[in-house]
Amino acid sequence: MSSPDGRGAADPAARAFPPPLILLAGATASGKTALSLALAEALAERGIAAEIISADSRQVYRGMDIGTAKASAEERARVPHHCLDLVDPNAPFSVADFTAHAGVALEGIAARGAVAILAGGTGFYLRAVARGLAVEELPWNPAVRAEVEASLLSKGLPALVAELRRLAPTRAQAVDLRNPRRVVRAVEIARMRGDAPLPEPRWYGRPVLWLGLSVISPILHERIRARAKAQFDAGLVDETRALIARYDATLPSFSGIGYAEAIAVIEGRLSLADAIAEDTRRNVIFARRQATWFRGEPDICWLDATVGLPIDEALASALAYLGGVGGSFRPHSALRLS
């Protein structure tokens, strides 16, 4: 499948689109980034090229690096990454935009005869790609979006949530009502089409492998706390100060965990210790919401990441998957799957 450098395609059968797809899901701070890197490198050792697609709704923003735990330059040099740094923080970005960018990445990965590893905690992004959701069929209107965003600024998030529940009660049950960006997009759609059901999924085009990382709550909460402190120690406040010097501090992209707390430090509303505590508290709640979302996804093979990265189990699952995708994925005869 691979050329000697691990990135080229050696036989035409391996270049079929879409490429084999391995998904890594799980709560924030569960180890998805580390496992995606370890898995890609373990596959490379067996002559199977793999590239990583980030499925994180905040890592698409340029300049938002520390607070989103974005893969470092060194990590990106180790394994090719996609869907990072796509837009500026003041640009609108939807799941349809993500699937378009991910589609381009998948085409390139297929052309290189590689395996795609889609890793991240934004469940809707993972689902949109793996289930083939027809998100591009959802209505989009810049004027309506502007009106909804103006309502968010003037009336606040609770008013938009109330509007969504009135216009589209069914849809409201599936939306993260604490996330301003999700609510804005849902209200935009609801104003144009009410509570009509979403388009039917079209499937990815070949079997996919879903892996999920689980960590027992006390350990996960401690990891979340440690990461929050590490991010502030690494310069999150300075990163945020540089961002809001260029962009409006009230942008929805800056409402994300970490940046909102850093802005509060800059504005004197929180001490550094209180910001770390609030960051931790919000991320613990977020992790619970992620767990609820992923429990609703069928076919996830859960791996225990409480003690360490389950690389052996992940690799075994990946090799079994790659050996059983209907024979359409055939590594070069000189390479091995086990």
C-alpha cells in the first residue's frame, strides 16, 4: 500500500475512495490525541500509512492553540494532520463546512493509499462523516444567521434556547443548549424550516471502525484539572490577549472553555486560580455531555484508558478491521497486517 516513505500508494486497489476510516471518540482529556498519534505510528511500523483528521469544532480556528489542546508542530511533523487552522476566529463555521474540508482530506488520503484516523470529541462531526449525514442539504442563509447572532448579543443565550424550543422542540432535544454556536445554527435552521427532520444519512461508503476511550470519572476529572492548569501555565492568557487584540472578545468562538475564563482574567473578573477552577468545572460538565452523546452512537468499541493508552487493543482492532473490509483494502505484498 505504501511507498518507502509511508505516504505514497503502491497499488491502485488501495486508492479506492473512500479510504478505510478509524474513528477515535471519547470525552475531553481522555487521551484521543495521544492515541491517534500512537496508532498511526504503530500502523506505520507495519507498513500501513495513516493520517489524522481532527474532529474538534474549536481546533478549526487559527491562533486558538493552547486552549483547544491542538496538536503541536512536532506532533504534526510525526503524522500528517488535517482540519486544523481552517478559519479565523471571526469566521462562521458549520458542520457542513467541516464535512467539506474532511471530504477533501479523505480524497487525498485515499489517493495516497493511506488509512484515515478521525479523532476528536465533537460528536456531530464524527457522526456526520462516519454516517454520511447530508448536512449540505440543510438550509443556510447569511441574513438569517446575522439576525440570529444579533439576537444572541442583544437577548442572550436563554432567549435563543427558548425560541428554539418553541420553533423546533424535537430538534432542541438533540442540540447542546449550552453551546452558543450550536444554538445559533439550530435557530437559523428552525427559522427557515421549523422542526422538519434532518436529511437521512447516506452512509460513509464502506465499513468504519469506531473506537472509544473511557476513563473512570475521578481519574478523568483529575486529568481535566491538571490540563486546565497546564494550559494556563503554558500561556493561555497571553494567547487570548493576543486574539482579542485582533478580534471582538464577544465572538462565539471565544465562549469556549478556557478562552472565556482567560478573558475573565484579563478583564479582572477572575483570579488565575478561580479561572482554572471554572475551566475545570465547565470541562467536567462538558465531559458528561460528551459521554451522553457517545452512548447514543451504536457500534463503538470502548477501550479502557484509565491507567494508560490502550494502544495494544486499539492496534489489534485496527488490524482486524483492515483485514476484513471486504478485500478492497490490500496492502502491498511486502507489508503485513499483523
